[in-house]
Amino acid sequence: MRKLLSLLTVGIAVLAVPPALADPGLPTDTVLLPTGDEVVIRVAPDGREVTEVRPAMTKGVAATLVHLRLGGRTFEVPATALPYLGRGLELADFDIHAKPKTTDTKAAKEFGKALAKQYAEDRARGGFGGQGLFAGKAPKRVAVKSPMRTVSLDALGPDGKPANEGVAFLYNVDNADLLDFDEQVNYFDGGTAKFSAPDGRYSALGLFVSTDAEDNVTGARFVSQPEFAVGVDTTVRVDATRATSKVDWVTPRASLLADNGFYFRRAATVGTAQVVDVSAGPAPIWVAPSTRPVRVGALQTYPHTRLISAPAPGVPYEYQLQKAATGVIPQQRYVVKASELATVNASYYSEFGLTGIRQRAGMYSFQESGSGGSHPITLPRKQTEYVSTGTDLGWFGGLAKYSQTGAGGFQAWYGGQYESWHRYLAGQTLTEDWNKFPLHPAGAFSLVDDKSNFTVAPVTRDGDLLRLELTPFSDNQPGHTGMGFYGEPRDGIGGSYRLTQDDTTLVEGYAGGGVDLRFEQALDPKPSTLKLALDAYRYGPNYALSTDTRTEWTWPSKHVEGATLPGSLVCTSPKGQPANRACAAEPLLTLNYAVGGLGVDGRVPNGAQSVGLTVGHLQSAATSPITGATVQFSLDDGANWQDATVTANGDGKFTAAFAASFPGFNGGYVSLKVTAADSAGGAISETVTRAYKVLS
């Protein structure tokens, strides 16, 4: 789904300039809608906004929201509110960047429930407005003034009768800016939705949602007239019965529908594009195909679907599929070949049995904005994931170890990982490990080598200014960074840091309160040795492993002039401004761990232990040969340490061997202490308390 536990989302994105693609960014704000629904706003390093809606209700039409970005404003409107816009509710009430109409979560959710009840009653009687919550509220009428024309979108509903529900959209493909945001959307009543518009060429859309007796969504129909002319009063039909092509995937392995969606983008010659993005959960979607390519502007569409294996012994699997089309809307039956897909052998680690949230969303280069898809996932687990590929298709997302209602009544994600923007290749087989222990500090890592997105390099120097962004509790998968210091009030999460230059302290302090350790510091211009120490701790009922880390980096640093970062790496988050690449990555050492025989529950059997260790440098930094590494282990949370036998395997790779056994049913924990150095004077020392567990 394109949002957490939702049944339907419609996104209308209107952006003037297609920004570069990027990872989804970290949460920047959470907004409360008048109906109690939450909107999480993320800003990627390139300034692109990504929204995720978390409905207050988990089923029925009340869990259906319509995402609108029109006239430079962004709205999230529950489907139960749509029939009442202009009849007691205003579109501006759902502007996610405006001052919230209420900050009382409980009261907002109560209004949302009352609105859902009113919607059900009005739907049963066959008409909306004028009763109950909206008694005495007259519907807003379209005022037609010369030289404007009346454009009527007439439609039969899914039942073949004149539509009394459904969303209608009108869009000028000559100049998209001729209609204001509230002039582009209407609701069907008595089989018609009327608009007032100037002469020109237009696109029309009709969206229809079918529900059962309990108001659960049973299907969505998407009907368009991609291009027609208006020179007089005009009537265009967008009958739901024209949506005859069902989104259907024929996969190499038998699969069941889990999440289903369809994306529509219509771009004008001048002005902003209109995007309608529909996610219907496990309900079917029907689309009206078109055969004549558009002659004005552009048209792009694609279905996006997640399918899963039936419950059975063995490793479960799922398909994450998308297929873009340009110019026309094709028939929606797709036969998928295994050679077209990437195969991901995914492992999701957790020391406790939890319900997490997995987010994976794909975007094409023609998309101006994105919405993050997510679904519940049982942890721990292994599964095989078959994913659509293409040079023009990128993916982003992450994993939450669990979610919980946080401050203000908002649903928050905790204990997981974010992933960088990346692509998959046809026929590729790869491994992705999520939250694989031990967890420890890491920086962002770009997984693409072009400038189609921005990844902020974790530690850079520009002249004599040091910039730093490091995230504790990250796993060992390149491109992953953890959720760091972000946690629940009930948990103990925090840390401290100190930066020195030639043993003189420049800055120190508390490191918690956010996601990562992030600061800028002016340096003495002379060549010197910098040292950074970062302590992090995380305790709580859902955290038993990698509870404490202490990492110390030492590296030589000097004044930087005329440097430019390569590929997608940037010095700072541009936030809509031109990317700043005028800096150089500092040569901090990095560590990656691979505990032999580690189960997805974070456990290893008693006896001989093997820990693989890879020592490297931050991405794009100047590298020096790794001269050695040591590993110590503790079986009593660091009270006593023993040396492991370390074998050098070349190219910064080492293997540590030792024995660890604990009597009794509950077993015990292995803590690790690692040191490594390079030939240029760089060094790293890292201690991870309770890195993993050993059981008999």
C-alpha cells in the first residue's frame, strides 16, 4: 500500500519542476487532520516532499484518503469527507501545511467516527448533505461566467445507475494553471459533476469506489478521457462501466493479491502536472484503456502491486511489481517473466517476535513526488522478494521494528532502518539483511553512481568547516542507516560525543534527542589529527541486543580547497537549492560485521564462534591500506575481556574465532571490542555490548 494499513489512496501531485530522485528522508513533521488521521511528512535531501498517511480507522471508506497537491498546496482528504466539501467542510481544512484546525487527537478521531457514520447513513439513503452533521448546509454550486464554459462529467456508477458517489477531476492540458486547485475537483451527484472552465483542451477523470454492506472497499474503477476540446458547454462521459480492464499479474510462482494500485500522470504543455495515485489494498482495480496517443502534453501510467505466497511450509515469497506505459493506457493484464525481475533473499532480524512495518516504494524519473508504501511484517523472518527492474525505476523505503502510539496520539515507527535510493537489475540475485546484529554507528551510503538523487556524505570538510552526520544502531547492509536516537519516552535512549583536534576538545555534549549525531564545527586550518568519540545506548522492552556502543575514530585532516564530491554525494541537504558538492569526504574508518551462523532472532549456538569483519573507509574518501585489526570478546557484558584469534584475509577483511558457551536454557550474550588501523594514521575502536546472543 502507499500508506500504512490504508485501503485506498489517491494522490494528485502538482509540481512545476521534476526534481531529482532521492531516498525518502527522515520524518520532519506529523500533522493531525480534522478527522484524526495522521500525515507524516518527509523531506528528501533534494527537497522533494514525500507524504505518508496513517488513517485513524483501519477499515472501511473512513480509512480511504485522497491526496491532493493543487495550486502549490497539499491536501489529505478522507473519502468520507469528499461529499461534504462545500456543504459544511472546506478543502482548506485538510491543507497539511496550514495551521491545524485542532490539536486534540481524541476529539479529531471522534469527529472522524461521526463523519463515517454520517457517510454510511447518507449513502444508504442515496444522497449526501443537508442532514445530521450537515443539516442546513446547501451544496456549493458552480458559477459560470462568460467566457467560461460549463463542463459536465456525466457518469454511471459501478451499479450501472447514475453515479451519486465518486470523485471527478478536470485538468487543462494546454495550461494547467488556468484552473485553481478547488476548481479541478468535484463529486458526482445524480450522475454528474459540473465544472466551470475556459476554452481549451482538457483531460477528465472519474474515480469510483465500491464497498460492501459494512463499507469495506471491494474495488476501485478508474476512468479517463485523456484529451478532449472545450469550445462550448461540453458534456463528457466517464462511466464506471467503461473500466473493463482488471489489473492482473500472471507471475512465475503462484501468488495472492495483497496490495493493489494504479498511477496516472497527465502533464500539460504549460504548467504543473496532475497525478492520481490509487491504492486499493487487496481489492481489485479496473481501468478504462485508451488506444489513441495523447497529442498535447504527456501521459504516463503504471500499476503497482504486491502479491504474496499462500501460507505453506518453506520460505515465503512476495512480488513487488510495476510496469510503466506512455501515451496511452494499455490493457492491464501483465505476464511476468522471471528474467525480468530481481530476486532478493531478504532477512529481517529481531530478538523478539514483533509486528514491524516494511516500506518499499518505486518511482520513475517522470514522477515529481512520491508516497511511501508500507505494510505490516511479522518479525523475525526470512523471505524471497521478486522486484520489478529498469534503468528508469528506483526504489526507496525502510523497516520499522515496531510501531507505537507516541506523543500527541500519533503512530510512530521505532527501532528500524532506512535505505538509500537504489535500482534493481533484471536477472539479479542479491541479499538484503535488515537490522542484522550487531548494530553500530554508520553514515549514509549512496547506492547509485549518478546525479539522479542526493545522498549527504556523512563526514566532510569544506575549507576548514567539518560537517558530520552519523547514525547509531545502524545495521551492516550498505545503504542502510538506523533510526538512531529516535524512540519512545518509556525507553532509555541517548548518548554523548566529543570531538578533539590534536587532543584539544573542540565540542562535546549530549548526542540524543534526534535521529543522528549531526553538527558543523570550524577547524584549525593546519594539518592535524582529529578524534571523535560517540557513545550510544538504547534500552527498552523491545531492545535486548546491541544495547550500548562506544566508537572512537582517529584520522588525519587538513584544509580542503577545490574538492568536489562524485556521483550522487553532496555536502549538505539542498532542500530545493542547487546541490552543494564542494567538499571532500574525511577518511574515517568503517566497520561491517558478519556473525557466522546468526539466526534472524539474533542467536548463535553454543560453541565455536566466527565473526567476519570488513574494515574500510567512508564512501569516496581517500583510502589507505588497512594494516591490521584486533577483536576481543566478553561473556559478562564487558566486565572481562578475552582475545579472539584474528586471521587477515586481505583487502581489509578479517575473521575472528573464539569459543562461547553458556550453561542453562537462557544462554548469554557476547559483547565485542574491535580495533583497526590504516597506514595513514587512521584508526577505529568500537565496543558493542550484547552484540548477539548464544544459546545451547
